[in-house]
Amino acid sequence: MTTQQTTLLDEPTLNQPVLYMAIELSNKPWKIVFSDGSKRRRVTVKAGNMAELERAVKTSQERFGGIERRVISCYEAGRDGFWLHRWLLAHGIENRVVDAASIEVPRRQRRVKTDRVDADKWLALLQRAYGGERDVWSEVTVPSVEAEDDRRLHRELERRKKERTGHRHRLQGILVGQGVRLERKPDFLTRVEQVVLGDGQSLPPELKAEVQREWERLQLVEQQMAKLERTQQERVATAPVGSPLEFVQRLRQLGGIGLTSAWIFVMEFFGGRTFHNRREVAGLAGLTGTPYASGERQRDQGISKAGNRRVRALIVEIAWCWLKYQPQSALSRWFQQRFGGGSKRQRRVGIVALARRLLIALWRYLADGVIPDGAHLKTA
């Protein structure tokens, strides 16, 4: 081990033997690989069987020198979320949740892909990371239980909106297939009963029954959406001091930002996080550039899109609203001077640049109270 690597290790690592554990998660079996740095032990446990996992850890500790060994583990961020991470921490196991997109992979067109190979790969990366090597992977910041729970309301609302769109399109498709076009009004089903087709016949009975069922599902989804939206409004109106909902109230004061967008910005991005500079803000949203420079070939590949997709899509949408509702702000004037006279494509490129600047301005507004230059606040 080099001197540089040694200085990167923390004190417990130097004084206490380590047992490395890599977990490859799947729907049925979990592949687990243990190592003390030289030998390896592979174990398969039933997915979600924590008693088996605990026994496997204790057995491996005993085989590799005793239960006093410090256990360090990792697994790939995915469908299982963070409950396993919290369970491991509660049982004295130091765990890291890793972004799978950040690890190195062979560039061959075809490569071996099995759970066992993946587990061995995770183990090798874990040993390199805790051996002091930098930039081995990117770790996922695990949110608190409360922060994770706060994201459920707007994500459910997002799903319900997609369901509503699906039901509306299905209703329209069923009727247009018979040459019928009806507006969705409260008396929709009554008008469906009164429809007369071109041949003088009414709608077939099974078709009318399907329309009725689809209409009922649409009504249910819209009722659930209305309830979720009322819940949002009530929580913001009664936000306790010091809660993330205070940020929602502050963002709503800016012209061009409403309740839904302010809620998502806080719950998905600004709430519970500490940013140190503008690069971190843009990087987490995936709004950083991706240069390509090899020899004499140099070009920009566009934004990385590696961050939060919800925030990235929303801030681009809000950037267009910013131009409309905050035309006298410094950001809007910059956009008009730089891209206002350009083509449609140049304006689409420019709006992404504006979105990046706007997101940084919102961060400064929430963190330091600095109102974006030239922006106005809504009147009460």
C-alpha cells in the first residue's frame, strides 16, 4: 500500500481488521460475497430473508478471524431502495449505496453479465474504495425516513395525472372509433346513451358498458387528485416553523412559480440538502456540460442528464414561465440578448442554459435570501 493510500484511510480501518461484503440484489436470491482482502466466500440467501443474511454475516466473521471484525458493505441503488441500508446500519454494518451508472465497465460489445460476476465486481470496487482509491464510484446520498416520505405525495399525484391522461385518451379512442366525439362534461354518460350512429343505430351495449367503466375510473382518479392537491395546500398553509414547507412558501412568492413546482423543488431537491457551490447544484440536476476532447477533436455533447430527472424537466418548464412572468429580471434580459433573436433551435438550447442559471438563483434565494436580480415577488 502506498503512502498516499494510507493517509486516505480513517483510524478505525488502520487498527481494526475489516470484512468486506458486497450484495447483489435480485427478486429471488441475493448473491453475497465476503472477503478479508485475500480469500473470498460466496453465499446465496433468499431475497428479504434477514435472518439468513445475519447468519451469513456472523458465519463469515468467524471464518475470517472472529466476530470483532469491522464489516463494510455495499449494494447497488435500485428497486429495493434504502430499507436495507438502514437495516445494515442498525446491525452495526457500515454500508454504502452506490450509483451503478458511475462504475467502470468493459467497452466490449458483449460482456459477461451474471449475478455472481456482478457481486465479485462490487467487492473489488469496495476494496479499492476503502483502500484509498478515489473516484471509484459515486455514492447515493441516502435520505432520512421523513425526507423519503415527504416525496410520496407529489409522486403519487404525478402518477395519477398519467392515469387521468390514459383514461381520457381511452374514452376518446373508443368513441372516435364509432365516429362519435363528445366533450367530457358532468352529463357525459347521459349523452352517451343518446348517441345515434350514422346508420341510425345506438351504441352497442358492450361498448357503452366499457365507456361507463372507463368514465367511472376517470372520475375516481380525478377525485383522488383533488384530494391530494387539497392536502398539499393544507400542509403548506399550516407549515410549522423550520420545516421544509417554509421553503415552499418562499418559492411561491416568486412570480412564475406555483405550488406544484415549488413543492417538487423543495421535496426533490432543496429540502434536506446542503449545497456548497453552484457546480453541485447544476450537477445534481444533470445540467452540467459533457465535453468531448480527443486529439484535435473537440465538441460539446450537451448536458449530462445524470441528475434528478424530475427537477431537470421542471426547471426547464419554469424557465419558459420565468421569461413570461419575470421579463424584467436579469436572467430574462440575458436570455433575450443572447438567444432572443435566434432560431427555434437556438432558443431551445438557450432555455437549458437559462434553466441552469435559474436553478442556481433559486438555491441562493432559499439559502441566503438573495432575490434574483430584477425579479419581483407576488403581492399578498
